[in-house]
Amino acid sequence: MKGSKEHVHRMLDGDPAASAELSPDQTEELATYAKALRGLETARVSVPPGFTERVMAVLPESIDVPWGERIRSLWPGQGRWVIPAVAGAMATVLCAFGVPLITGGTNRPVEVTFELHAPDARSVELIGSFNGWRRGEAALQGPDATGHWSVTVPLDPGRHEYLFVIDDRQMVPDPSASLYRPDGFGRTNAVIDI
Amino acid sequence: MHMSRMTRAVLLMWGVAITVSTSAGDTVPTDWPALQSLCEEAGLDATPVREIFRHCQRERIGIGDAHAMLGWAIEASREELPARPVMAKIVEGLGKGVPPEDIAEVSRQRVRHLYRAREIIRAADGRLAVEPVIVAGAQAMESGVSEDAVRVVVEAGRDSRAGDLQALLEAGEELYLAGFGSEDIPPMLIDCLQRRLNRVELRRAVRYACQQRQRGMEPRRIRQALWGGEQGSQQQHQNREHNGQGGGIGPGPGGPRHGRGRP
């Protein structure tokens, strides 16, 4: 097709005269190509039965990427900031929640059961540094058949001092505590380390 | 309690200074809002202050008595000492129905111990003078451990991290409360330091020592039982390091009297 390149450009530029300059054969050929092009754009190609299963069967389950490559892919570069972003987020959380750096341990409360053998008591209460030495917050349940009273309370890790209040008047330290400390007021507190 | 003349002089001067500053610097507030303003100006934590106010009003404690108690927390805060343990003592006293004047006196003593503990720790290494360590030192002295013993332990542990020194001071107090004399505490804890016990190992060693002391064993014999004599202990320590075993020290504590979560 002589001068076809120029013709094509003129036709693409929307010059109606370009089409008029084509010979009848060229016009017919062009129509054939145009029809084929439209067919490609709108065609729905159906795959033979079992095609997907066969393709999946030959694909490997995982692609073996070397560890060095994987770690490099997490580091800045290639537009990725995964490690710095995670580290930054963790530092923010640590600062925001004041994670204790001195004690080093977790700060989750621990369920602690306090028991007292007082078969004749009418009521037993637990007061301590963990509840502001307030009455009416931690009543022991009991007595059971053996004369024991008990209560379970959540305590933060650390050292706590406490007493039992029997019948709303008598304060006694826990006889089973492993440590006692004078309270400065003439009494002795039981001490528990969590 | 043994105290050098210099220590006595410093304590006396400081006591006088605080008494003068609290009595002359602050006029006693005439109403609760004025006392609250004083507390706020001193930067006291609002929660325990509210708790103390509630107690005072419920027990009909006058503003003068309330100020006498809280004045020590205010003073601690102004001196940049931990004020929380002072307020905790006030709350404890009120919860137990202790007369306000006794609470004020115990609070004064607590501030004095906090001050002394901070001075001792600062002298060893200023970076260690953080609240938990200061409080542990003060509580040890409050329980009866001599200032000299606290000083020796702090000096010995000056290369430790703050948390480790705190644990060491708490261990010293525990030993004292179990019947060790103040003079027996530093050697026992220095043994632990030299063997680089971690906090769990330290706790086990102290528990064991306390149990043996309560059974009547002499401190010197307890150390021997723990370390097997100086030579033996050094050899054991070297062997342990050589074998790459960091854990375990001497005999176990014989089982705690209460497990974790059950006193």
C-alpha cells in the first residue's frame, strides 16, 4: 500500500479525505482489519474444561526467596518502611503507656487469694495498700466448714502491705504471710511480694 | 543506731530548715479549698489528696490537722522527693483510724528517711537516685536497717542498674525484718552481688536466708550454708560460669510458704 503510513496518520487524525483516497481494495482490507480489531476488544475467550486445575497443578506452592532478599525487602528502599514503621509504633506505645523500665516485668495484675482461719468471726475484711486501706471493698467469704474465710483480688506486681479486719474492729496481720513490716503506728502489716 | 557527728549535724540542720519552712513559709489554710490549692501548687497527685480529704471530712478532722499531715507531702514535693509514699502513709493512717498527730509524725519521719536515702544514693551515683530506689532505701531505714548499712549496700551496688539496686535494698529490708542485724546485711548482699545473682536468684537466696534465720541459724552459718565457705563458693561460682550455667544458687528456699497468687 503506497503511502499507507501517511494515510494511516491522516485517518487517525480524523481527516475524512484520507478515507476517500483509498482504493476499493484498500477500503475493503481496512474494513476487515477494523472488524478483527473490534472482535479482539469484545471477544470472550472460553478456556477448555480443566484448564485452571492443570495450570494450578504445575505452579509451585511457594516461591523460594532467599532470607537475605526477604529482609532487604522490608528495609527502606523500594518504597518500603515496614521495620522502621513497626519500631516507631512500638516506641510510641511504650512511651504512651509508661511501661516501667526499672522493674522490667509485665504489669499485668495477678489474682491473689487471701485466706484466714477465723471460725468464730462474724465478718472478715481485707484492707491494704492496694485498695487505699478502705473498708467495705474486699470482704472475705466464709466461714467454710473448716472455719476459713477467703477472698481473691487482682494485685499489680510489686510489694503490698495488708491487714485483715475482723468483726469490723480488730486488725490483724495475715498469720501465714512470709514477711511483716512495722507500720510506724504501733501495728505490724503483713507484706506480700507479687 | 550508729550515726556520725556529721550525719547528726546534717539531719538536725535539715530538720530545723524544714520545720522553719513549713511553719513560717505556709500559713495554715483556713478552709479546704485553700489547702487544696496548696496541694495543687506543690504538684501533689490529685487522687490521694482527694482520698485524704474524703477521710478527713468523714472523720471530722479539722483543717489544721489535715494541713499538719499533708504539709509533709507538700514539703516532700517541694524538696523534689517522692511525695506519693508520704501520702500513702497518710491514707494508711486514716484508714486505720490513727490520730492525725501520729500520722503527721510518721509522715515527718518518712520524709526524713526519703531525704537521707536520696542523699546516700546521690553520693554513690546520681543516676540511681530515682523514685523506686529512693523509696526502697527509705523503707529499709524505716524498718530499722541502719543508715550505715544502707550506705554500704548502695556503694557496693553503685554499678548496678536502678532496678537491681532497688531489689538489693528491698532484700536488705527483708533480711532485717527476718532477724538479721544491720551489720549482717551488707556482707550477705555483697556475697550476692559478687556472684552476680539476678533478681530471681537474689530473691531465692534471701528467702532461704530468712527462713534459716527464723529457725535460729546464725548469719555467718547461713552464708556458709549458701555459699559453702569462701573458697568453696568461689570455686562453685567459677565452675558455674565455666559450665555456662547461670541459674541456681546453693540450696533452694525449701519451697515458698505461699506460691505465686496465694499468700
